[in-house]
Amino acid sequence: MDQIILQILNGLDKGSAYALIALGLTLIFGTLGVVNFAHGALFMMGAFVSVTVSKLLTLSHKVVDETRTDFLGNPLQVDVPYVYDWFGQGAGDAIIDWAVPISIIFAIPIMVTIGFIMERGLIKHFYKRPHADQILVTFGLAIVLQEVIKYFYGANPIPTPAPSAFTGSFDFGVAFGFDPNAIIYPYWRLVYFFFSVIVIGAVFAFLQFTTFGMVVRAGMADRETVGMLGINIDKRFTVMFGIAAAVAGLAGVMYVPINPPNYHMGMDFLVLSFVVVVVGGMGSLPGAVAAGFLLGILESFASMSAVINILPGINQIIIYLVAIIILLTRPRGLMGRKGVMEE
Amino acid sequence: MLGLEKKDFRLLLIVVALTMLAPFILNPFPEGSDMAQFNAGYPDLMQRFVIFGILAIGFNILFGLTGYLSFGHAAFLGVGSYAAVWMFKLLSMNVVPAILLSVIIAGVFALIIGYVSLRRSGIYFSILTLAFAQMSYALAYSVLTPLTGGETGLQPKPGDPRILDGALAPGETATPGFFGLFDMRDSLELSVGGWVFTFNVGYYFAAVIMIIAFYISIRIFRSPFGMMLRAIKSNQTRMSYTGLNARPYTLAAFVISGMYAGLAGGLLVSMDPQAGAERMFWTASGEIVLMTILGGAGTLIGPVLGAGFIKYFENIVSKINKTTLEGWFYWMPDGIEDVVITIIYPFVGKGWHLTLGLLFMLVVIFLPGGLVEGGQRIAAALKRKKPDDAKSSATEPAE
């Protein structure tokens, strides 16, 4: 029992990332009808926003400390971050410590802007082209974005720690009445899970309870009719692209402490996220979220040693295997709508 | 000639001439000169040109004709490679049985994957093939290690049975050959003036196979079967209304293109007898797609051009470093030289992927037909200009 709970928890954080990326992919697909292969690159750029912010916050200048001396007897030069000068040492430390959550504030406008530029500058011209062309041009864009990041940040993963308040692990064993240490789970992964639930909830609430969201949903169902009612649906869809980019970016920002980001992390996630979208059903938002968590949890169950002993290697292929089975038995995925991508 | 129309036969002749004279054409700069690093006439690179040419020709039969975008074609390349190495290990270092087996195994593999994947079309098909390829990659990397060598890859080792040749003595290495007549690594060097031309047995072996593969692909393009495939691309629904079942045709195209990929895998191993799982990774599949689109999907010669173009870039542009750039721009005033080098530097050397990505985007945006369409447009522009010039020169004196 404790093993099962542990695996479910383990699957949640990966599942959250899959769900967030798949949600953005589906938003773009459902609204604009574009298959965006550059979505993983957006996730990666979000992660690097976080890296950049934490680097900027630790920017420092040299100050001569009269009270201490170095080994030659000269007054010691100390690096003092600028945030110390602005907010004092205590607040400055706290700000540096909380760099990753603070990046969220910066990531949202940056990612929305990137999304706008992408949609207006490139993807707009591809609505009328075949899906293959859309896949190819966004694939090219993903390569370009990836290489730009590699040029500026190098090829090695850049570790960026979580705030020290979240560094430990939570002992679920005690909380649920099992043996202590039976279920240990890092705090940050819990934070990531709750964060993703909040973001997903926010997106759904936005679509469900605002007039803007209502129009967008109407546009997803029947774009032409909405256009005939005199609503500029293209403009709203552009906004949705920006939101989708921001969702992917936020997923990346918060993922940084779990896995140090490198320039190809986006591509690694993209392939799986596409599988998630297809399993969930093209164009279905709840499907994408459900499939994301489902596949994340399945993956972690498959990596239990008891399972690997029976079926060696299953942890490597489980997601693809499930995708193949679902696509062959339920052609529209778990919750796919009729008439989407069926030409 | 050979059952081809005049135009196609001319194209075939051009390809034959280009491949046979490649050691000359690809080595235009004398040895030791500044431009010598642009020479592509060394055996390893020339072999890659033709082998990846075969791969792209095969992919084009599927994607160019039927429009089914497979994102998992590298799996067949990998399977073919493993099959060929196993033939080296079990039978002998002769390349002919190795390549035959790799084609057959890749064909069977393609039949299984194709039978399942082709139930769906569009993006679902792409994802299914991608899923199968990633599964093969993951399995080859982990569980199938006894069969594939896992992380270290598979290569002939001392102690292999090698029924026909006998086991290798420790420390002895074997190179692939052709019935013991040629060794794939044998080369003949010819020095003329400052130029050095290398004629490599492996290259010519692969080139002859590529010409045969190219010929077969022309025949497929011009056959009723090729017409069926094109009908699938333009309107599958209408095709099925006329009472034709599209599935056998697409499956046949999928298997043929899988066999081409297996052939390319077998040839790769024949040139350098080792195979690794990274050959099946999805980026490798992506590269095949890039080659075909860049050259021009659906055209005969496009994929070969695209493959050559990308392999040339990969090997030549990635070798340019800061010193080389400084060598080129030394004649500029100092400040401007630095500016120019700083601008160009991110696009060459390690950053050649950036150039490739940009180029690929430009091609998809402006030239959906690839390099071939670009060539046709230039040719058309030149043709239009000439009569215009003649006319204007003829009329002007009269005015």
C-alpha cells in the first residue's frame, strides 16, 4: 500500500509537467488548429527565464570590507549583490533565496510576449498550409530557439536551487499512519504539483467563467459562425496562444529545481507531451490534463522494481505502448471530440 | 532507355556522372590552399553523401508520394545496421549477405510497424511511428543489450563464430569486404599538381547501389503503383469511392521505404562495422525529414540533394572555427573584422545547427518545394529574361 502511494506521488510531478505542456499544446491546437512542435522550446525558455532571473538577482559589485583581511593582509574585497544595497541584507537574502518563485512574475509577461511574436510573426502565415508544413516550420523554430539558448547558456545543465524553505522532504509515512520513512517526498515536488493544479484550474476557470473564455470556446467549436457574428476571433486566438505559451513557460520556471535545465530539455518533453495530447484526444483540454497525470503515474508504476523484474524494460516504453494501444482501440483518444484532425 | 522516358534517363545519366566523378567534383581546391577545408572529396564524407541519399530516396517514396509523414524512420536504419553487424559476427565479413539481411529484416520490421501505424493517418500516423521508433530506441538501449550491445553498441569482436571466415585471433581486426576481392577501406590516391583525389572502394560500392536505388525509385514514380500513391496523397476519400482500397498501397510504400532505410543502415555498417542505438533516436528521424524537405519532397532528385547538402554542412561548416574566420577576413580593417567575425561566429562551428534550423525554416516558409523548386524558379527567371532581353535589344534600335 505504501509503495502504491509512493508511486502515485512520484508520478504526480512528472505528470504535472506533462499536463501543463499538453494543456498548452491542446489550447493552441484547439483554437488555431496548429500543431506546434516549438512548444517544448517554450517550456525550455521558461526554465531559462528562471535561470536568468536568479543570475540577475545575484549580480554583485565588489566592496572593500575593512574589518576583514585576506591572506596577504590587505583589506578583503567581498562581492555584495545589488539587492543588498536596495533592500538591506536580510530582505536581499530572502529575495535571492526565492529567485525561482519570483521568476514567475517575470516569466508571465516574457512568455506572453514571445507567444505573441511567434503567432503574429510566423504561425499566422501557416493557417492555410497543410499540417505537415506547420509541423516542419515549428520544428525548425524549435531547433533555432534551442541553439540560441545553447549559444548564450552553454550546453551543460545549470542547477538552480529551490527556496531553502522547500529543500527538505515530507514524510507521508507518518502522516498516513505507515512506518516513518516509508513514503518520503521532496517538498518542492509537492509545490510543483499544487502549482500546476492552480495553473490548470486558472486556465479552465478563465475559459469557463469569463466572457472572453466563452467567446474562445465558441470559436473552438465553430470558428466561422463566431466570425460572422462580428467578433474578431483571430485576435482572441492570438491571446490564447500567448496564454498557452505562458502556461508552458510557467511549467518550465517551476521545473528548474527538480531537474537542472539544459537546452534540449524542451525536445525531451515535447515528444512525450505529443503522445500525451494524442492519448488525451486532440483538441480536448480535460483529456490532455487527465492523460498527462495518467501517463506520469503509469510511468512511475512501471519503474517499480517489482514490475521491472516481471517485464524488463517496461519503464522505458510504457508511455509509447499505452499510446499505441489507445490510438488503435480508441482512435480519438480518451476524450477526443468528433471531427478534429480527421481528414 | 532502360524503360525510362528521355527526360528521366537524362536525369539518371547526370546522377551517374556526378556520383562516378564525385572524387573530382568534390575536391575543387588544391591541397594545402586556404579553401582546402571546403573539399568534401574524402571517402568518409562521400560515403555519407550516397548512403544518406539512399535513405532520403526511400523516405521520399513514402512521404513524397503518399504524404504520410513518418517521424520514426531512423528505427529502420538502426535495425538494418544491427542486422548487418550480426551477419559480420556470425557469417563472414562479406558485405553482400550483410546488406541482404539488413534489407530483409528492415522490411519485416516495417511490415509490422506499418501494418499497425497505417490504421491512422495525419498527425496520428506521425505520432504512432514516432512512438514505435522511440520504443525501439529505448529497448535497444536497455533490455535488448545482448542483441544490440546497449550503450557500447555492437561491433565484430574476437570470439565471434564467423562460420565462413573462422574466428578472429585476439588483437586481429577485420574490415568488411566484397567476396574477398576488395576491402571496403581500400583507396587509390591520385595526385595531379596540387590536387589529391581519393578513389575509395567503399564509396564506389555504395554509389553503384545508390544509382540502382535511384533507378528503382524513378521506375516507382512513373509506374501505375506510383500513380496510386499520388492519388492517396491528393484525395484518399475519392480514391476509396472508386472502389480502391488505399491500405495495401500505403503499406507497400511504407515497406519499400523501410527497406531503403535498412539498405542504408547495412551500407553504413559496411563502411564502418559498428552500430549504436543513437542511430534510432528521434532526432535522427527528424534529420531524415529535414533532408527530404530541404531538397524537395516528391521530386526525384530533391532528397539526394538535400541529403548531400545537410551532410556537407554538418561536416564542413561545423569545422570552421575562429582562427579560420580570422584567416578569411584578415584583409578587413581591424574593427570591422572583429564585428564581422562576432556576427558570423555563432552560425558556424558548434553553432551550425542554428544555421541549419534557420535555413530549414526559410525553405519551408518561402520554398515549400525545397531546393529543387528554388532551382526551377531560378531557371524559369533566367528563361523569361532571355527572350525579353532579345526583344528589347531588337526593338530599341527601331525606336
